[in-house]
Amino acid sequence: MAVNQLLLPERLMLTYQQWSRDVLLGVQNLMIHGLRSLLTMLGMIFGVAAVVAMLSIGAGARQKVMALIEQMGVHNLIVEAKETLEWQAHSRIRKVSPGLTLQDYRVIRDDLNGVIASTPRKRLTPSKIIPKAQQDIPTVMGVNPNYQQIAGLHLLSGRFFDRGDEDHGSPVCVLGSAAKWSLFGSSSPLGQYVKVNEQWFRVIGIVSPQLSSQSDSSGPATVDVNNNIYIPLRSAFLRLEDSYSDVRDEIDGIYLNFGDSANISEAAQVVRAVLDSSHHGADDFSIVVPAELLAEQERTEHLFNTVMVAIASISLLVGGIGIMNIMLASILERTREIGLRRAVGARQSDIVRQFVVEATMISFAGGTIGVAFGFFISRLIAWLAGWSTIVTFSSIALAFLVSISVGLVFGIYPATKAARLDPVEAIRYE
């Protein structure tokens, strides 16, 4: 009875028997030539491992950068003063520009629409601090109370200073998590005092840990955002102004927070125009738009992943060529077997299926081992280099799919060549 005349269940059972028989034969053949099969898989193993490892590094870097950008606030706009401690360079700039000032802040705040919250910033590194810092001396940041909303600060305990503290220039402060540990260790600092230069500040709150990079913006200063001491801006002017050198600007930063409907890119152009006018083109400031950084990061990450996958795919291509080479050699070794199968009734499609199954099994086994090896490499890189790596399901699926596809593509030609052998000549082949 012809196969196409069988009922659907019978046809499915026949197909299952054919494929299971070919899989069993393929396993037996791979086991007989175990070393050769392993060497054939190496290209697939290293290719898949490279894809998984590269994408895990990219995913880890993406997660960290995205978190840092989002922490800066995708609805924020940040103006940073380009400061210098070189007196001559500072003098040349100050001949044409007064630097970043509170007047700049007021003009920008009044000219922009959609600003929900804003604050100037005055930042300094104390020359001395009590209690003595166990690590780097914390940075003091004078800001308005709404900086908590703008920066998305969360408190572990205590409170942030309010408008009353700001208006009276109260000697109060809020510690970042690293500053708290550096100054007070494991003991609670609430109600304790910190002496910044010659001024005492009472600790009223502790900020929960934040993601930290080399800087909290694109400005020149290197700042650990967890190693900050936040004080009211008025307190910074009244109590710590004399601690600044003459080369410091009146303020060194401006934070602006916008609503969801605001066009921050257009707002950045307005800010630049205002500052270029008041600073007479001195270019002594920079503007950071986290939303634009986020979009640029996504484009960069896409390009990085594409390039890395393309490079890693070279190993998969080499692995595919190895599979084709071994399958062609296997045809020569098994010519008599192919002739015998054709003589007892095997069709060309049966021979094609047998060799395609074997090639696919090699790539499948290589892909499985490669995924495990790539996972191990990503963890090893994270441990040795201290990088953040994330093995995603998409990277595993991509690497695995490509490895299986390579096995199929490079296995079809040898399988077709085997199926076209003349049965009589194949049986007589020595």
C-alpha cells in the first residue's frame, strides 16, 4: 500500500519510526567515532559559546548603563559647569563669562515651560571632616529640598531637609550610604553631628544606596553618588562659602525636572541659547539630557550586539565547514552501507534524511555544550574582570538556532551527494 494511501495516524507512526531509526543510527555512528565527532563539534562549541558570552557581556553592560541613565532621570535636564583649578585658564574664561550663576538658574527656570522641579547645586570637597573618614572624604552638595524628587532619592531612615531648613540655612545634613559607613561605621548617625571644615551639621537622614559610576553626570568631577553629604543650598552659601577657592563658580550645576509631555531636547536648545548669550560663547558649561543618552545607548548596544554576533558567527561558519568535511569523509567510508540500503529498498529521501539527521545531531550536541561553555565563560569574566554579565534566554535561543541551522545547511550537500550514489557501484566500492 502506498504511503499516501495510509490513514493519518498510520502515516504519523511510519514517519516517527523512520525518524527514530535514523536518530538511533546517527547516535551509534557518532559514538563509534567519538573523538572525530568531538573534534567536529569544537567549531560549533566555540562559536555558540562566543555568541552567548558576547551577548551576556552586552546585556550586563546595557542593564547597568540603563539603570544609571534612568537614575539620572529620563525627564531631567542637567547643566554642569566646566570648572578648572588652573588660575590662568580660569582668568581667561572669566574675562568673557561670569561662570554658572544663580541668575542663570532663575532665567532658565522662568523661560522654560513644563518644569516641575528645579534646583541649583553647589558642590565642594571639604579640606577636613569630623568624624574622620575611613575612605575618601565625602563630597558636600548644597541643593534645594526638591533635589530629592529630581534625583529620585530614597531614605533608609530619617528625613530629607525641607523648605524651612532651606529658608533658615539650617545646619542639617543627609548622608549618602557610603558617607554614612565611612564616617560612622555600623552605628546610627541620626542626631549625631558632622563637622565640615569649621561648621557642624546635624545628621537628619540617610539615603539608600544608589548605582554609581565614575561620575554622576558628564561633568569633569569624579563623584561617587553614594559618598555625598547633602545640605541645604542656603547653608552652603552662608556656612561654607569661605571654604571655596576663588576659581570656583557661584554654583556648579543646575537640575531641571520636566513633565511627561515636555520636549526635553527642545528645552536643552533653549537652555544652551540662554547660557551662550549670558556667557558670551565661552563654552564653560555642558548640558546632559539623560533621555538622549538613553536613546544613544540603545543604538550603540544594537550595533555592539550586531558586530559581536557577526564576529562570533565566524566560528559557527568554520564549525559548519567542519561538519560538511566530516560528512563527506563519512560518505566515502560508508559507501557500501549506502549501496546496501538502496539495494534493499531505501529511497533517496531516506538516505538524505539519515545524513541530515547526523549533521543536525552534531550541531545540536555542539550547541548544547557551547551554551553551557558560554554560560561558564560569562560567569568567569564577571568574576575575574568584575563586569556585570547577564545570560539571557534570547542569546541562548539565538546561538542555538544558528548552530542548528548551520548543521542543516552544511549537512544537506553531503546528504544529497550520498543519496545520488549509484547503488550497484556503491556495493562494489572497496
